[in-house]
Amino acid sequence: MDDYTRWTWVLFITHKDESFRVFHVFCKRVQNEKGISIASIRSNHGGEFENEQFQEFCEDNGITHNFSTPRTPQQNGVVERKNHSLQEMERNLLNDFSTPKHFWAEAVNTSCYIQNRIYIRPLLKKPLYELGKGRAPDRSYFHPFGCKCFILNTKDNLGKFNSKTDEGILLGYSKRSKAYRVFNNKTITVEEAIHVKFDEHRPNKEISKLGNFFENMQVNND
């Protein structure tokens, strides 16, 4: 989370030993996108943060690495509250249309994406998005997480009488382009698509029945 704007990023790792690599890449991306240098960071004393790699990187890049005192989560109060807010919103998004818990990471990502565009920094009386991007956010393309959707099939050579759309559910928004992230029932994959229509009032019942199925398999990401 950026201390000034409260703009938040969410990054996922499989193992704690991936922390430095992910942080390294994240720092480069933020510095390239914003054209600024990171002055300081704050973390707990976890071994994934307090190690030689992190120390050398911070020293080489002039970054002050501050640590919170053990067993004092209040010192990271802003981040702790944000974590709680994201978790609460993630649960609500999954529950709204009985979306399988398999998609919890998509729900967290979408929670972060939405909060960056609807929350206001009270002290500055401006939306986080405006503080971070310099312009007002556009929320006109938002649709309910988990709602039924119809994805234009542009990949298969379809016959005259074949359906031109695949059914699926909305999982969020692309960070790389103006596209939606959707789960496609037909291909059993998470895809990014532009041409999507939504039924905002109905869940995709076929998806909500697949909770046990998802627990026993890996869904591919396109």
C-alpha cells in the first residue's frame, strides 16, 4: 500500500521464499509506471523480509526498510485494516452468486481493484484512483462478481448453426488491457475477453454446482 494515496496492490506467492523475487519485480514495475523512487518500506520481522537479499537490495537502492515491533499489529494498523477490508469484501463477492471458493484469489484481486476506484482518502478528500492516476475513475464497466455472462467465441471455426457465445461467470478485470476476466464453462479456463454480455440478476448454476470439482483439479489461466 502506498502511504500517501493508500493505493493498494495485491501479489500472490505459493511459497514464502518467492517473496524477494516478487518484491524485486514489483519495485521495478512501480518505479517504471510512476517515474518515482521508493523511499521506504515497512514489513514485519518475518524471515522472508529480514534477510541478506532484502538488506542488500534496499541498501543498493537507497530504500529504508522499517520493521514493526513483534506482536504489535497496531504499528501496521493501516495495512491490517486494509487486509481485513479485502478479506471481508472477498467473502461477500463469493457469496453473492455462490461462486466456488476455488476463485478466492480472483475475488481478492477484484476487491482490491474496486476499492482502488471507489474509496476516498478522507484526509485529502479525493478518491484513491484520482490521487494515484491524476484523473477521476470510470466505473461504468463494473458488473457483479460471479454473475452469469456470455463470451463471444472468436477462436473456434463455428458453423452457421453453432452458438457464437460460451457461457461463463465474471471474475474481474484485466490489469493489462480493457478486458474482463471470465471463467469459461466450455473451455474450463480463466480467460480475458472484451466482447462479453452480462446477466446481472442470475448466477451461472452450472458453475455454482462445481465446487467439489474445482477442489480436485487445477483450472488453467489463459
